[in-house]
Amino acid sequence: MENAIRDFFMHLSQNKVLNQGAKRWGLKLGAQHVVAGTTIDEMIASIKKLNEKGIACTIDNLGEFVYEKVEATGAKEQILNVIEAIHTNNLDAHISLKPSQLGLDIDYHFCRNNLKEIVTKAKKYEIFVNFDMEDHARLQQSFDLLDDLSADYDNIGTVIQAYFFRAIEDIKQYKNYRLRIVKGAYKEDATVAYQDKNEIDQNYIELIEWHLLNGKFTSIATHDHYVINHVKDFVKKHGIPKEKFEFQMLYGFREEMQYELVIDGYNFCTYVPFGEDWYGYFMRRLAERPQNLNLLVKQVFNK
Ligand code: FDA
């Protein structure tokens, strides 16, 4: 049953008509609890509140799977505006971006040039840029983009998704980068990815431990308290300093736990999505945790 619900929302997340339509609706269906507004000003106001609590942020200008150059160029301009806003407002924040929003599905070199412009501007202000990882079809090209740009830039990093069989090789290859480690959010084929939750969780722990011991800086991005408690014990046992890692969670999720981790002295970073293109992101959150449906139900009954 849980798999059927997951597949249903995954399917909805990729529906092009609904994705386009939702841009005209404004934040609806409960998405406003997990998306920090549709404009840069609304997003900045949310980040200031989080920064005041000692929480750093990574900003995602929502949007993905773009097939028109004009749309990808618009997304690039918006991200450049976000970088300027981080600098002007002196925010403790960096950028998360999706290569498919910046033209990866149109033309690799077009996408690379868009990323280069973003990374150049971010570098000017010493702002970090994370290349979020999408589905398996885009995985190798996203690593290629990172390789291409890392010859000239040191303010970039990426994500390792624990459900992929190849994740352990990738983490070894990219150990000198700042890496975010996640379980993985897309529906992937059994030929490339673990399907069983226990196997994914076990691989997730192994990757985190490996990178904490051998890597540059580790962002442990999860809402799973078992993993978080395990990491707390592991870093204590191995004397890993708090400057070498941080916890990350999504905006609007487990907020009490986010504050508790900060109060306990851990570095913490909230992933802050904003923009009109919220639909696919919100559907994936419903797919990975059907309990998130309570956001939607509350919204319906509060009307
Ligand atoms: P999971 O969903 O497996 O939950 C484990 C347990 O934690 C649950 O059984 C429950 O007990 C508890 N729990 C979880 N959520 C809860 C809640 N809201 N309230 C109470 N209890 C809860 N993916 C990707 O493919 N590419 C990417 O670039 C990113 N980037 C990214 C950034 C950040 C900051 C985060 C947090 C996540 C991502 N992801 C991602 C998504 C990631 O791959 C994954 O799909 C989700 O984080 C869900 O997995 P969890 O590790 O949170 O635990």
C-alpha cells in the first residue's frame, strides 16, 4: 500500500500539465508550510528568522526539468539575484541548484555556461554552491559538470544518494569536496539502486561514517532521528570535531528537532525552497512520507 501511495505521488510530481498549472495557483495544498514563499523578499524574511536562531540556510530557487532555453536563462538570472540578495542582506546562506533547471536536458555546454556564471558570481562573495543531485538519467552528467568547473572553482560541492550502488565509489572519488549525503528522493530502477529501505538505510550510515572519517566536510541531510543519534555517538567516539560536519533538514520539517540540534551546539543548515515552481518538490515530499499528507488535510479543513 505504502509503495502504491509513493508511486502515485511520484507520478504526480512528474506531470507536466500540473507542474505548469501550479505556477499560476500560488502556494496551495499546504505547500506554504514547506516552501518559504514565492518571491525573493518572502524567502529573505524567512531566512533572517532562521539565521537569528543560529541556523544557516541553503536556498533552492524551485524548478527542474526545464526544456526551453529562455526558461533556463530566467532561472539563472533569478539565482544570480538570490546571490546578490544573500550578499546585500549579509545572510548566513548558500545556494543549492538543480542542473536540469539550468538547461542540462537542452544542451550540456549551455548548462555548463549557466552554472559557470552562477559559480563565478558566488565566488566573488565567497558563497558556496551545491549541485543538487536528481535522478539516475542525469547523475553522470551532473558529476561531469562538477569536474569541469572544479578546475577553476573551489566553492562547489554536490550530493551523494545512498540508494545508488555506485555511491561508495562516488564518495571516494569526491572525498575532497563538501558533500551532502542523502538517502535519495527519486524512483530508480533495481538495476542501479537499492529498493529495500533497510538496505538504503544501512548504506546511508556506511557512507556517512566513511566521509566523516575521510572526507572534507559532511552535510548529513535527513529527518531520521535514528541516523542523527547514530551520528552523534559516532562523532563522539571518533573525536570528530563539530567543524567537520553539519546536519541539514528541509524547511518546515521537524522544526523542534532543528532548534534542539542548534542548542546542543551542532552546526545546522535548513534547505529553503522558494518560488512559483513548488509543485514537483511538494509532491516528492508527499511521496517519501505519506504522513506529510496531514499538511494537505489541515489546509483543506482550515478553509
Ligand atoms: P526517511 O524519510 O527515510 O524517514 C526515516 C524516519 O524518520 C521515519 O520513519 C520517521 O520515523 C522519521 N521522520 C522522517 N520525517 C519525519 C517528519 N517530518 N516528522 C517526524 N518524523 C519523521 N534527495 C535527492 O535525491 N537529491 C538531493 O539533492 C536531495 N537534497 C536534500 C537536501 C536536504 C537538506 C534533505 C533533508 C533531503 C534531501 N534529499 C535529496 C531528499 C532525501 O534523499 C530523502 O528523500 C528525504 O530526506 C527523506 O529521507 P530521510 O532521510 O529524511 O528519512
